[in-house]
Amino acid sequence: MRTLAATALVTLTLSFCFGASLAGAETEDPCSKKNSNMEMRECYAREQARVNLETDSLASKIANEFRKEAQDPVAKGVATDTLSKAAAAVTQSQKTWKDYRDQHCSAVEYSWTTGSGAGTAYEVLHVRTRTSASAGTAFCL
């Protein structure tokens, strides 16, 4: 059975994500040199879309690997059931993280009661949550 491979994949993913978290604080903001709120907001929206694609792809890859291993003829009973549950849990954790992130970023956005920076703050926070929290359960949002 390839559970060792799956364990290694998850371990490497976690290591990458936590490493990105620590390095993210020092990484230059890709949109910091934009001149207006509109340019910054557009830049952060593009960055967020890129990051969402990367993290959704990674979570999907991990869940698919668990599903594939659950179908392995060598895996039986508890192992098959556990691998299937792991796949579902990875998928759900990614969804839950994104829901939390969206709600948290909205709260920050709503705290900006005046000025044109509210929407930009929302986009900035989405990008920064990727580097500071590494997508909650470590799927590198």
C-alpha cells in the first residue's frame, strides 16, 4: 500500500506551507508598488485568484491521492474507510478554511468605516492570510 507515499506528500505539504508562512512575513508584497487603491485592489484580486487556484489544486491533489489509495486492492476494511474519510476531510477542511478566511476578511473590511481603502483592505487581507496562516490547515491559501 502507498500510505507511506501519501504520508510523505502530506508531510512535505505541511513543511512547505509552514515554511511559506515563516518566509511570507519577509516576502515583498507583490502589489505594494501600485499607485492607487483601484490598482492595488485589482492586483490583489489577481493574486488572490492565483493563490486560490494553487491551493485548491493542492488540496484536490492530496484528496485524490487518498481516494486512489482507498481503491488499491491491497487496502481493505479499515484502511479503505480511513483513506476515504481522509479524502473527504481534506476537501472539507479546504472549504471550511476558505469560508473562515472570507468571513474574517469581511469583518476587517467592514471595520473600515470611511475612505476608499475598505475594498483594498479586504483584498490585501486575503493575500496576507495566505502567507501568515498558510491556509488554515496548511493548504497554502
